[in-house]
Amino acid sequence: MPNKAYTVLSGSFRRPDNSLVDQGGVVELPDDVAERFRHQLEVVVVEYGPAPSVGAEPGRKAAKVSPDA
């Protein structure tokens, strides 16, 4: 199972590359580690928006093509 992302509420954690993650930072951890430190972590919830329509640029409507063109 892939790691989940957690926001650090208190203390600090180290990433696999040994970089430090302080309070307010986001770290990815396996479930068993997160369970041990559950009082120091909060799960990051990812919300997915509506999928963009195919071929349309963001903020623009798709152009209509005349059958005579």
C-alpha cells in the first residue's frame, strides 16, 4: 500500500532523504508509522475537482466549427 501524506502538527519528522519536516510541513509515511505518531499528525485530504474537458483550454470555451468551413 502506498504511503499517505500527513501534515505535521507537533514535533518534527525526517524524510527518506534525511531532510527535516517541521510543524506545518507535509511528510509521507506508511500507515504503521503514522499510527504510532497519530497525535502529532493530521491526514492530508486530497479533493479532486471536475475533470477538464478534452481539447478545451482552461478558462476558454471550445470553438465551434462551421460545417461550411
